[in-house]
Amino acid sequence: GVINLNLTNFGNLLGLRITDITGKTIYAKTHKRTCPLALQIDLSNQPKGMYFIKIENENKIHSKKILIQ
């Protein structure tokens, strides 16, 4: 499926990474824009299962689980 991310309150977004349950990186990109930032990431070529999104800036690290069904 396609993931839509609308990121606000992150200041300068440094890194975005998506990994599968084994820790393998599926998507990694560094953004040097000021938030808000809207991203669309296509994971339709990935198998069903649990994935983790990690969003990191100079002050915070946020992690979120997503499930592709």
C-alpha cells in the first residue's frame, strides 16, 4: 500500500527510515526541509507484515509500527 505522512512540529527533519520486522531497511531518506512536510511512500511491492517507521530530527526520535495487510 501507499503510506501518506504529514509531518508537523519536527523543525528540520533529518531522517526517515522504514524497516521490516527483521530490521532490514526498506526505505531511507534524509530531508532537509522545514516542517510541515507531506510525503507519500509506496510500499505496495513489500510483503504483508509489520513495519516500523523511524522519524528523527536534531531533538527527537519517533517510532511507529505499521501493518501492511
